[in-house]
Amino acid sequence: MTKQSILVIDDEPAIRDMLNIALDAAGFQVKLAEDAKQAYPIIIDTPPDLILLDWMMPGTSGIEFLRRLRREEININIPVIMLTAKVEETSKISGLDSGADDYIAKPFSPRELVSRVKAVLRRTSGKNLKDIIKVDALTFDPISHRVSINDQMIPLGPTEYKLLQFFLTHQERVYTRDQILDYVWGRNVYLDERTVDVHIRRLRKAISIAGQDNYVQTVRGAGYRFSTQVNT
């Protein structure tokens, strides 16, 4: 059985060594890079199954490198866990909005890190959709990572894209804000549930052409659902 590969990008040798030992012991193939410049050729040559990315690095910062990856179709779906000493909620939101799949604050134990890696791999493996999803005039193409309405391309941020993907694959069911946080942001990320409301508004605005925003419905006292039926 082929081992899943993890790319560790961190400028601290001690952190790289610790993660190399812990991930290797957990059965992963590990690749190491000390900065974005060293990491990029590795990603292009042999795309990893997951990236552990340090936020604070010399040269190109982790958050800048993440945004670059998310702009490139070939790398857009690689799961990324941010490693950082920043613990403020605004920093967490910034990382997640830039396309991170999870967030772990330093210092952390190797055991917790391995657990997070496995959880993200489980969660994202179910998102590797290949079939185009169409709902009326809306087309969701997971291969090209494009969303269009009446053949007009709709620009979405990473979080809004994940939200739409979640709703399209979970239609006609009501989900609480906490459940949406778990599915879209991950179970180990602790954010105010009102964060969901902010991104729901952004998603609705983006898909408002021809009334598609009505598909994302508020269910009072319960949460949200995606439905093509009239909300009563």
C-alpha cells in the first residue's frame, strides 16, 4: 500500500526534525522544506497529499504562499494545515479564509499533530469529487475548480467555494451553524458560529445572478439548508 505523503514547510530545524520523526512513525512518507522557495519545486514535481505550513517564515510568509497555491488550479485542492504561534481569532480566520483546512497553534504535541493530519485527510478525501454538479443554471466543476451561472464564471473565495461544495453535496437537509463549522472549517477549529453567517452572506451575494442566492435558505431557530424548493 502506497504511503500518503506529507510536506513539512518550516524554517526551524527542530520543528522539522520532530515532525519528520512523528509522521514517519505514523506511517507517512515525509518531505521537508525550510521555506517557500525550497517547497514549491517539490509540490510541482511530486504533489503531496497534505502540507504542514509554518505561518512565520523568512522571505515569503506561510499565508502568502498559501494564497499563491490556492490561485493555481494544479495545487488548489491540496489540504493545508497552518502551524503558527498566532492564537488570535482574527489570525485563525485569516488563515482559514486564505484556504487553510485546519490550524494548529505552537507549541503542540506530536500526537496531536498526527491526529489533526489524519482528521484532515479523512475529511478532504471525501471532497475529491469528479462529477460536475448542476442545479438549474448553476454549474459546479470540481476538476477545474470553477463555478458558473448561465456560463458566466462566478469568482468565489476559498471558504465560499467550500461552503457551496458542502451545500451542493448535502442538499435538502438543515444544518446548524456548529455543524457547518465542523464540515467546512474542521472539528478542531474554534470560531464564533457567526463566522458562518458572514460567509453565507458572501456566498449568496456571489451566486445572486438569476436568483440562485435563494437556494441557500435560512431556517429560523435551526440553521441553513440548500434547496431549490421555495422557502416557506
